[in-house]
Amino acid sequence: MAFVIAPTLMDMSNPFAISSAVAKQGGNGNSSGNGNGNSDSNGKGSSSTKSEKSNSSKTAATEKSSKSKLVPKLGALNAARASAEAFAKAAPNSRVGKIKAYYVANQIALTARATADETNAVALYDAFLGSAPSSVVNAYEALQADPTNPPLQDAYNQAATDAVLTGEQIGAMEAAYSDFQSAADADALAANAAANALAALQAAANKTPVSIEARAALDALLAGKLN
């Protein structure tokens, strides 16, 4: 293309005109390509690396700062940094021994809570209420609160008779109540276990009440250290 178009634009009396023009075009193309390519590639790579290093340093500094702030909040609970062997040999009344007692109580509480969460006491109670006419349900629930009370037994029998319930219907209602009661008992057990764990935690600490943040940090220190 350069040799076809050039004669119309240049002085043909100069035999070096075409060669000079072509050389200039070639020179500009190489300079632009190499210069821009190298500048963009090196610039971006360097900036990205610096940014990643900066973010990494900031994250590490933040984590270190958070841990250092928790040390004074834990107070005597920092004894949880002791080795697994120290916990295994700890005397019950020592600081490490008291922290161990908290750990055991807390594991019991967590297990009890997980068991309770397998059922929904509120939903099961609603199912019980809908299992028979309200007169029968109320009479039966009152009887369960005081099973040896003759008047309550009579009231329940009369309510079931008046409602003309079959044996199958009565059995379904009583089973629904049993399911609800089991779930309610599990909830009560979990709540009691949680209270025991909290009491053990306060007994192990010298700074009470122990904050949620401090307790979480303590649990993290104990994780995998005790069986």
C-alpha cells in the first residue's frame, strides 16, 4: 500500500522520498508498541502486589490488636493458655482446675441444647391442643399437673365421655401430650445445664460478670485442649 499511494503524495524527483517515509512509519510503530506495552504491564503488576501486601499487613495488625485487647478482659481466665497436660493434672480448686470444670459443664450444656433443638416444644404443644376438643385437652392437662388428684381424674373422664371420644382418639391425644412433655423436659434440662455452665464460668473468673466476647475467647483457647 505504501508504494502505491506514495507517488501521489510525494515528490517523485526525490528518489529517497518513499524510503524515508516508510522508515519513519516503521520507527513510530515500533516505538509506540514497545513503550506502551512495557509501561502498562510493569505498572499494573507493581501496584497490585503493593496493594496485596498492604492489605495483608493491615489484617495481621488488626488481629494482633484484637488479641491484645482480650488479655486484660480475660483476667485470670488467661490461665486457659496452659497446656493440655496441665489441665489433665490440675487440682479442682486451682485456677486451671476451675476453668476445666467450666469446660466440662459447658460441654454438657451444649449437648443438652443440641438435643432440645431436635424438637420444637411450642409446635408439639399446639399439636396437643388440636388433638381433641378443648374441654378434654384442658381436663387432661390439669390431671397431668396433679396425677393423683381424684377430682381431676373424674373431671377428665367426664369430659372424654361427654365428647364421645373413641379409644383411638384418646390415645392420640395422650401421645401428643407425651411428645410435647418430652420436648419441654429437654428444654428445661438444657436451660438448667446452661445455668450450671455460667455459674462455673463465674467461679473460674476474677472479673465478673464475664462478657460474651471474653467467654468466646476462652472457649477458643480451650477448643481441642480437653477431652
